Amino acid sequence: MTTTEHMSDGPVPTAGHDVVLDVRDLSVTFSSEDGPLDAVRGVTYQVRRGEALGIVGESGSGKSVTSMAIMGLLPRTARVTGSARVLDQEVIGLGDAAISRIRGEKIAMIFQDPLTSLNPVYTIGYQIAEAVLTHRDVTKKQARERAVELLDKVGIPNPERRVDQYPHELSGGMRQRVVIAIAMANDPDVIIADEPTTALDVTVQAQVLEALEAARRETGAALVLITHDLGVVAGHVDRVAVMYAGRLVETGTVEDVFYRPRMPYALGLLGSVPRLDGGRHERLTPILGTPPSLLNLPRGCAFAPRCPMAQDICQEEVPELAEPADIGAPGAGEEDDPLRRHRSACHFSEQLAGVRPEDLFRPTSVDAEAPAEVLAAELGGTRPAGGAAGEAPEAEPGTGAGTPGGGSEVLLTATDLVKNFPIRSKGILRRKVGEVQAVSGISLELREHETLALVGESGCGKSTTARLLLQLIRRTSGDVRYMGRPLHDLSDAQMRPLRRDLQLVFQDPFASLDPRMTVSDTVAEPLQIHGRAKGARTRVKELLELVGLNPEHGSRYPHEFSGGQRQRIGIARALALNPKVLILDEPVSALDVSIQAGVINLLEDLQDELGLSYLFVSHDLSVVRHIADRVAVMYLGKIVETGTTDQLFSAPAHPYTQALISAIPLPDPVKERTRERIVVTGDVPSPADPPSGCRFRTRCPKFAGELSEAERVRCVEEPPDLLDRGTGHRDACHYSQVVELI
């Protein structure tokens, strides 16, 4: 079993009798061929009954390992020290039988990937009932009835029928709600949710978060929410703990951490997030560099190599997690427990009062070698971070998400583009028995020097449309043209010269790079294919410098780079032939927010410098709001609304667009908790059998509650056209109505 060391089993003093989870000095070390790996280092926190704690940080910071240690789910190679008490019962060091009696009854966990945490050979009803039977003296009939009741409480329709289905028969959002139902089966005192919405669309994410809130209301449980999404944290937790390199580096109420951060890393995370309520002219402030290796941690502060304020003391001494000196004693009504007050792990935390992310993480404005006192003086008098920071700077002429390129040349067009994939029967003959309507009559145009975003839920046809434009797959019907030249009838050999102008950047940078080729060879490959090998070495160095990489690292292989660096390599390869158009298929969705910000800024810089045009495929409307000039919203193979970024986000007209925008969480506690919500229920219909008339009607809140019978009949029978409502803003809804959501 896991090697453990923990404190005495005697009583541990706490700030209150209602503490349900008390973690003290928890550390986790893994053995490896290269030496011990300190994944978690001295983590201490408390969670009270009914309270929600959010744990945030970049990948590899130790968030999930901490919770797995508490649950007793780490491998045998892990060495766990410290203490974790659930209802004053020590769980570190318990044997499998003992901790199994606690898991599921007193403390439950919701995992990130519901498909791998559910058994594919058992029905979901059996798996929920199994959790009940393990901890309760009830009959199988009673356990099944409890399973149906739980499915209903987490918002799964027709629970009596769904209870007998298997995991593969449910959508991703429904599977996640099943896992939540299992977690709440025995009314636990603590629920740990590990990235419960990471792989879900925003509309489904909103449904799952509502199910999680229902679970808390039903059980009265405390919640530990592990996530990288600061918007989710802002709207659903009471307190926040920020982790970096295995340590807690800042803790406090959600208002303290979001509006008054006192650790440079927490400040940098907030500045890295593209905001739905921000403007395109506002640059993101990424944290430069990458997290340190846990095998070779710096001697002092682990964040010092990336911190603009780092000084000699930071290189020598590890800062304690303590209250900033300028905060003082608690006032009337404030928390008097030292473990629960605003604390940060920074030698200069008092000098960060009122500092914004853009003030600290400036690439050239502050000399990195300047004393911390000089930096603090330069930063003095600035506005506080967060929603109370004041007015945004005015846009410079020509910037912002208006209509750049509106009078420019049209480069790429699609007209009535259709792609149907055949569904074939099983057996030897494999007859065609139906069609999946992936793309159904898409028309769009991409102009010179502009960014057109294609957004929508998974399965709506975004990526298929992008590949149709590049002729990577062949259309069923329709017209695709580049600078007026038809592409859809060209052979692969005829398309090859045009691929110099049309390049693609993939979603997963690791899967799109050949692990056997060095970075230099990868970037040079397009040059060799197109007969431009002469001078390729010089060109590769220029490209690596252009995307912010060290040309000296060209001899390395992809696995030696971070995720953000690999994405930069993919961008360098796409730029090798001086293209005019880049099609970016979810280019930042797999990256941490701090790394994502650097890649977004890079794309904006490259567009300004090289005059590129982007087709930006994404499901993240916060990123789209920041980078796009125009937006086209897709649903089930069709465009349902299109317009400039300002038009779409300030005055969305289609109910689906309104639901998408209202579902995007804001990293601002006050705004996030007071926003108007437009809730979409149900799952996307099958593209093999789309609804008649308006394809969105089966999930449309307007159709369900506002329309008359005659109006609903029209939605059922008549497909809406994509009509211009004025100034180029078009939507496909019979009864569209502009709603201001931001």
C-alpha cells in the first residue's frame, strides 16, 4: 500500500467544531529513476460544513495529487506524510478496508473523466445502487429506487428509463451527472470534485455545475473544487487556495484572492485569463517561463525564476504562507482563524497592494534586476486588480473588434457548403443505411488581415468546416474558393501549390508533431516539400525567433518542450511558407491559462507583423471575444448567427448564442454571481437525425416557454433563414430578440 507518515491520532485543535476536512502539513513524494519527486509540499487547509473551497493552479501544481492522497488513491510508490482528518478521523495511513468504509460515506470524489470512472459493463443504475448497498442496510429494490431519485436530482431526464442504460449510451454531460449522483448517494460530508467540467462544452458545463450545486444543497456537504477555470471558481466557491510547484502560495476568500491578490503568481493567473467582459484592445499579461521541474526545485521561492519582483532573498529563502504585514489584525466580523484569513507566500506581498497584472508582468517596463523597493515604488498608486479596477483604457483608432478588413480583399469563401458522412451497416457488404449531416449549407467569407471565429458546441461541424476549406476532406456539395479560384474540384496535386498560402495549426501540438524529428527538421519540412530547401537552416532560425523560441534548441525533440512551446513550434511550421491564411483549430484549448495567454498574444503579434488572416475555430467564447473581428456561431451543422464581435457579444439575437454567452463564467466574483442566466437543457440532437424546422427548437428556452402554439408550429415545420437584421448582423431565428448579457 502507499507509504505514509502522519501525526498522532489524538485530537487536533481546530478553529471550530464544524470543520469536516482538516489537512495539516500534507506532503507527497514519488520515487523515480531520477530521484524523489516532491509533488505536494506541506499543504495545510480546512473546510467547514457547507463551505466550498476552490483549488487552482497550473497543470502539475499538485492539486489532484493532494486530493488523491486524502482519498487514499495514490499508487504504492507514493510516500505520504502529514495529516488529513475527515470529521476528526485520521485517514492518512488507513488500510484499504478501513478507508473504503469512509470513502463514499463521509467523503466522496468526482473525477475529471466520467467515462473512465464508470464501469462500461454495468448499467448506471447498478453502479449508483452499488454505492448505496456498500454503505447502507437496504434492499436491492430500495437501492434502485434511490438511484432513480438521484438521477432525477442531478437533472437527468426520464430517470426511470436512463437507470437501465450503459455509460456509452449517455452524453459526456450526462455521464458526469451520473458520477455526481454516485458521489451524493450516501449524503457525504465532503465532496471533492477534480476538474468536473474540463472536457465539457460551456452549456453542458453550466448544467453540471448546477447539478453539483444541487448535490451540495441535498447533502449539506462541503465542497473541494479543483479546477483551472477561474470563472468557475469565482461563481461557485467561498474560499480559494492557489497552488504552485506543490505548495499553497495564496489562500483567502474568493473576494480577497480575485480583487486583492498578494502573490505574483496569483496576480499573473488573473491577468492571463481572457475575459468575456473585456475588449479586444486589452492585451493579456502572460506569466513568462514554465513551472519548475519537481525533481529539481529552486532553492528558495519556486516562482522566483518567473517572477518580475524576484531578488536575492527569493533565491535563498522559501517564503512562508502568512498574512501580509500591512493587513493587520482582523476587524469586527472578520475571520479570526489564522488558517482561514488572507495569506500569501511572498517576501514582498505588502508591496503588491493595489497592483494590477499588467503593472507587474510588463515585458520591458521594469528591469528584472531592479531592487524590489524600486519596483514597488514604480508600481505605487495603481488601481486594484479585478472587477473593481475601474474603467478599461480607451481603444486606439483602428483597434478593437469592429470590421477590420471590411473593405479588404476576400481571400477565402464557402458557399452552401455541405458534408454528409455515410452510415454503413455491419457485415461484409457494409451497405449505406443513413447519413450524418456534419455540415449543412454553410456560407462564409474570410477577408484579408481579419480574424473570423467559428464557434459552437462539440459536434456542431466547426472542425469539419475547417477541413473542407482546406480540401483535407471532400465536400458533398457547395463551393469553396480561394481568391476567386475554385478549390473543390482540384486534385491533391493541383492543391499542393495553394497549400503554401493556406496552412493549419492543430489543437493538440504533441500529436501533430513527429516525435522522431527534431524541431528544426519539423519546421523545415514544408520548405523541403515545396522545393525551398536552399537557405532552410537560416529560415528555421528566423521562424523559431519569430514565435519566441531559442533557435539553439532546434536540435531538441518535441517531448523536451512544454505544451505552450510545442504549440509555438506548430505555428512556426505553419508560417514556414509565408502563408496568407492560417486555420487555427482549437489552438489554445489544451493549454494552461498562463501559457494560453502567451500564445494568444503571439498570434496577435504575428497578424500585425505579417498581415495574416485567421479562421479561428474554438468553443471558448472568452478567447474569441479577445481575438476575433467577426464571429459565426454554428449549431448542428448550420450557422445560426453571425456578425462583428461587438455586435454578437453586446447584442446577441439568437437564443443559442445568448445561451452560449450567458454560460461562459466570468473571473469576477461579484459579476459572476449576479449575472442573468439563459439555461439550455438537454443534449445536442444526433446529426444523423436532426429535428425538423429549426434545429435548435428541442433545446430552445423561448420555444419551451414563450411562444404560442402557432409560433411553435412554425418552428417545427419551417427552417429559419439566416437573415440580416441590419448592419451585417444576421441570425437564423423566426422570433429573434436582442438581449444584453454583458
